[in-house]
Amino acid sequence: MENIHINSMGHGTKEDAAITLKEYANWYPENRMYGYIYPSSGLFFRHIQGLTLKNITLEVRNKDFRPSILFEDVTDYTMEGVENKEPV
């Protein structure tokens, strides 16, 4: 993934950060298959080998207790130029 800017509302709580997303192996992945609350404020990666993130900006407009990027069962990844922008 390269040259991406994600700007989200934020407002994630500590409880949101602790959410465990169920696995739906037989479902086609849709953006709202888990509802509207996710354990990360920006990107969530699961079951990946060999991922490159380059020139990624993750921005939240309001205080958020969730991590901006969450990895679950991800190996062999590199990050270059990944920036987190917190609200002022």
C-alpha cells in the first residue's frame, strides 16, 4: 500500500480498542461486515505475509484511544514514511 491518507473522526474508546473481530472465513469481506466500531482508528490487517506500507498518513480529528494500525497474524512487513496525526 502506498501514498494513502486516511482522515477519520476518531472518538474511539479503550473498550473499542479491546474489541476482538470474529473471523468469517466464508464471507466476502465488506467494509461494514463487523458494524461501525473497529479496534483500530485507521488500518487493520489480519493473516498477511509480506506487507509494505509506504507514505501513509493516518489522521484522527478527535481523541482516539485505539491504535492507528493493528496487525493480527502479520509477518514480514515493512513500514516507510508512516505518519500518525493526532488532534491538536
